[in-house]
Amino acid sequence: MSEVKKVKVKVKKRKINVKKIIILVLFICLFYLLFCLAKKIPLKNIYIIGNSILSDKEIIELANISDYPPYIEISKREITSKLKKNAYIKEIKIEKKFFNKIYIYITENKVLCMHDDKIILESGDEVYNNYNITQVPILLSDISSVYENFVNKMSLVDNSILTKISEITYVPNEVDQERFTFKMNDGNLVYITLSKITKINRYNSIYSEMEGQNGIIYLDSGDYIELK
């Protein structure tokens, strides 16, 4: 019976590269140090763009960044959520840029008219006139039966024309339950229906045809002018 020869297996010992470990540790420490320093660097500049009703200061306070917190901790989602709570704000876009700058782009809800000491916005919200808005039409009638469509259609009126309307009165008839009169600042009276509301955006050209005279403009049917 032959003897089985034992084979010796050599185990190669792997040397630890101390130098690489030290470099790795130093790199991790440096990264951690830079991260800690970055967390302490405050927001440097805040730019608010597009607002006309809300002040820059109010927007900054609503966003809770008036104390210029660390730039790295600022959350665009949190700022958007806080600003959206204000009824005047329609859309928000936020950009964080180099050198610790933040840009907040604001789109405000259009002011449509005032009714019972409250402002009606294009969102449909009714808010108190805390900003003393004056160049806005006064709604003199109860429009609860056509409120939603009134808001949707009035949102299509150009801002430059809205400022020319002094009073809005709901005057439905048998033909049209969405008929209104607009008393203009220049003394003219306009009859119009919600389905044809965009016709009022041609008011400047219509008025120029009147050659300085006043009258009643019928845009609800017939599109004609009755001069006084």
C-alpha cells in the first residue's frame, strides 16, 4: 500500500497597505470637515421676481428664510409648500444658484374684483383686502348662481382692461342668465355676457371709434354702440 504524500499549501500573507489606509482616512476626515463647514455657510442673497401685491419682505418671511439659514439646509420643496399657503400666490419656481444665492419666481393670482369688502381672485378664493388694492372693479350683485363661470371667464380679461372697469352688475334676462353690465371709468356702459367676455379686451379700439363721446356699448348681442 503506497503512502499518500502530503502536499504543503503555502498561504501567502497579504501585506496591509498602511499608506493607502492613511490616505483614505485623511480623505474621509477632509470630506467630513468640508461638509461641516458647508453646513455653516449661510444664504447670501435672496432675489424675489414677479411679485406686485406681496412685498419681498413678506415673501421672505413666509418662506421662513429671513434669518438667512445655512444654504445647504434650504429645501425648495419646503419653501414652495409654505408660500402656497398664501391665497395671492398662484405659481412658484425656486432656483438655488452658485455663491449661495436663491431666486424665487412668483406668479400671483389675478385680482378680478371686490365684493363685500373682499377681493375675488382668479383662483376663486375670496380674501380680505389687506393690501389696500384700489384699482379693481366693484361687484355690486350677488353672483352665487354663476360664481364659478364668472371667475373662469373674468380671468380672461386683460389686466389693462380690468383697471378701466369701475363697477360690475349682474343683469340676467330671459335670453341669457350670464349677462352683466360693466360701468367704465370713462363713463361708458358695456353690456356683455360671460360667453363673450373676451370681447371686452377690444375696449380701447371700440372707444377710439366713439371719438370722445360716451354711450352704451352692447357686446352681449349685435355688437353696436348707442351714443348719448
